[in-house]
Amino acid sequence: GINAEYGRQILNVFEQYQKARTAFVQAVADLSTRPQNIETLQNAGVMSLLRPLLLDIVPSVQQTAALALGRLANYSDDLAEAVVKGDILPQLVYSLAEQNRFYKKAAAFVLRAVAKHSPPLAQAVVDSGALDALAICLEEFDPGVKEAAAWALGYIARHNGELAQSVVDSGAVPLLVLCIQEPELSLKRIAASALSDISKHSPELAQTVVDAGAIAHLANLTLNPDAKLKRQVFSALSQISKHSVELAEMVVEAEIFPNVLTCLKDSDEYVKKNCATLIREVAKHTPELAQLIVNAGGVAAVIDYVGDSAGNVRLPGIMMLGYVAAHSENLAMAVIVSKGVVQLAIALQEEQEDHIQAAAAWALGQAGRHTPEHAKAVAQANVLPTLLQCYLRAGSSEDLQIKAKKALKNILQKCVHLPALEPLLHDAPPNILKHVVAQFSKVLPHDAKARRLFVTSGGLKKVQEIKAEPGSALMEYINIINGCYPEEIVRYYSPGYSERLLERIDNHQPIMTN
């Protein structure tokens, strides 16, 4: 009996120790969920205590230790760095191949948490041999393991082309394409996101995703009711389309139009924005692709979208209209006829941020630069004063100033609709004024009604007040304008004329008659 009792006491020691380890990892995992605890945990040496527990004989201790490490590494790059320095990665990679599905999920989470912070940390994960192990996890039966692996691979690929190429070399792309066909929504989302992160860097990387047959499956998912999935799907299709005409054509050939246009009205802001971005990335390449979108009703749909949205959500719509208008006279006219200029003018007025105003200014310039008819349509939306204001505003970014000035110049050089030019005579600085006066000098010699209006509106008087350098282009335009009028009219409106008249009265000797 004594021996048995003694044996129980010995086992009791082990049980106590196991309970303590279990309680320890559980408590650390819980504490690591709150940012305010992290520093204290770190200072208490939590990393070196968790490391041996990754190889614990009790599976639940292993998994919880990995979970705690993942949470810590996820929190800051310092802690992620500590995971790398503590030589923990090879251990995790080893267990990815050996252990059960719960542990695999936890280990993949740690790898993702380390890789997310920076290219060097992601590279450390790659150097530890993680990619092959993660790619093998994509073939696991358990969807949770696939998801954890896809997530880690996406976070590695996200940083740059080299890292994305490493992911491609591991054979992960065809497996990710299989994952977007699985029934689980969260797996579909994460796999689509990873494909997007691989495609974004270069045409070659996007091509590997296309070669794996991704486009057809992504295109099918554009009609899925799940908003979070659609966000990722539109993102991936955009990242493929943006690189080249060929890739954009392949996306279009998957017959995404006109179906995707309904997503511009989606209740989810990110779905809307990513859908508009996709349309922009297709439209920018060639007049043919832009025309295809016009024919599908895409320009009208994007104009409504610009009217209904604001801020950064509005931006891809604004840019899409600019790209379409830039391609040709007819395409610019399609934007104008669908009231696109009106919406762009409202965006230019309403938006507070310089980069969005700059995009609207650029798009308006593209719409107005083709012919006098185009320029008139843009000028009549009263955008010229707003563009001038953006150009002259003290706080405007350099980019906004450049884009507003260029748009003004593009529109002015074609605009012969004088009422729209009139206000600029009074407000524009010399470098813009030159273009305004040039347009008057083109129209007035051939239009008697306009000549009369120019006098009564105060335009001629204003022109006499302009101080132009002798021999400059501006001087030449002023001379042409003045040549349209009798000399005494020009004199009458010149500065100082009334003073000179008064002087003559003072100097005049009355003629006495007896």
C-alpha cells in the first residue's frame, strides 16, 4: 500500500506541474489580447518562457502557447522581431507538417503575425522554410487550416514583388484558386485577398494568377451576396486588370459587364469603391475598352456613383470619367451628354481634400480639351472660376495647383464661349490671363454682337488695365482686341482717360463772346 501511495504522490507532482503550465499559457494568451498588458508581459520575459512550451507533450499547452505568441507578435514589430531572434520560426514550421489541425492553425497564425509587419520580417518567415509547409496546408481537409495558411501566404505576398514571387514559387497559386471554389465564405474571402496581394505587384505575377484559371472563378463571385467576399473579388480583378491591355481584356472576356454595374449601388462602401476601381482599371487602357464600358451603360452608372458618394469612395469614379474622356472626342462627349461634367463640377466644389479636387480638375480638363463644343460644355458648368480658385488658393498642394492650371489651360485653349471667360479677365493671374485674352482675340474680330457685349460688360475696360510687356504674346492679343474697336472707344476705356478729360477742362480758356 505504501508504494502505491508513494507512486500517487509522484504522479501528483507531474499533475500539478501540468496544471500550472496549462494555467500559465491560458493566462498569457488571455492577457495578450489587451494592448496595455503587452509591455509588462514582454519585460517579464514571456517570450523565452513560451518557447519551450511550443514543444510541450500536452497538445493543448502547445496550441495555447502558439496562440499567445501569435497575439504578441501581431501586436508590434518588436515582438515579431523577438520571435525571429528566439529561433521560434523553424520550430513552428516543423510542427506545421507534424501536428494536428488545431496546432496548424495556431502556427500559421504566428507566421502571419510575424510576416505582416515589414518585408524583412516576412523574408525571415520565408527563410525559415515556411512557404512549402504553408502550401501543403492549403491541401488539408480542414477549411480552418486552409484559411490560416492562405492568410499567412497573402500577408507575405503583400509586401513586394520578390516576396510574392516566393509565394508563387511554392506552388500556392493553383491551390488558392481551388480555395475560392470551396463552400466556406471566410476561406473564399481570404484566398481571393491573397490572389489580389500576389497580382498587384507586376504583370508577370498577375499573369501567373490568370494562368491558374482565377479570372473565371472570381468573375462568378461578383454576384455573391456576401459583401466582404465581393470586396476582395473586385480588388483581385482590379489588381489583375490594371497592368496591361491584355490582362484587362481577359477580365472583360469573363463577361463581367453589365452585371458588375449593380455593385456600384451596393450598400457596402468598400464593395462600391472596389467595383468602381475595377471599372477604372479597365477603362484606362484603350478607347475600345472604354467604349465597351460606355455601351454597357457603365459611364452613366459611374456618373450616378460619383453623385451618390463622397471622399475617397468617390475618387475612382472621378478618375474613371477622366480616363474615358481622355481617350477621344466621342468618348468625352459620352461623358458630357450623360451629365458627367455636372457631377465632376459638384465634386470639385464639395470635396475638401486636395488629392480628390486634383482628380476632379484633371478629369474636367480631359473632358474639355477636345473641341470648342467640349470646352463650352465644361465652361458652362461654371468650373473655370473654381479651377482658378484651386490654383490660387494659398494652402493648395503642389499637385492640385499643377492639375488645376493644366485643366484651365486645356479648356481655355479650346473655349470660345465668351460669357464663361469673362469672369476670368478680372481674377486671373498673368500666366492664365494670357490664355483668356488669347481666346477673346480669336473670337472678337469675327463676331459683332460679341464685340458690343464685350464693351457693355466691362471687358474692354478691363483689357486696357492689363499691364503687358511690350512684344509679349499677351500684348499682341490685346492689340488684336483693340484693333476691333474705333480708336476713341479704346481711349475712352483706358485708365486715366477721365482724369485727362478733367485736366483739359481745367486748362481750357473759355471763349468770351460780347
